[in-house]
Amino acid sequence: MTPVKATHTPPRQMRIPDDEWLPFGEATKSQEASRAEVVRDFIRWYLRRPGAKLPPRPEAGPWSTPKDADEKPAAQN
């Protein structure tokens, strides 16, 4: 494995389906942010870190609708 640069954190692995990950990338670009920035902001907010704010959501766009329009969204827990 390649050593991690002193200025970087070690990579973490998450399994996110392409039908969510790829549109998420489009949505973050529309906000002039990266996926990593948005995920880090969300984690800080979720942990209630001082000064943390929930990252802003973009307006609805092509990423808002599943590719298969008949597809039903997953159940919320």
C-alpha cells in the first residue's frame, strides 16, 4: 500500500452504489464543492462539532430523479 502523505488523512472505504455516488458528484459540483468536502461537513454537523453547519443542498437537478423513473425510493428507517 502507498504511504499516506503527512498532509493527508488515510483513505476510508465506503460502499455507495453508482446510482447514488455519480449523481452525488454532479450535485456537489453544482455547489462548487467536492464530495469529500460535503461528506466531511455532514460528519462534523452530525457529531455536533462546535460551529459545524449542515452542508447546503443544491436545487433540484438531473441528479434528483433516479435513472429509472419507475424506481421507488428506498424505505427510510
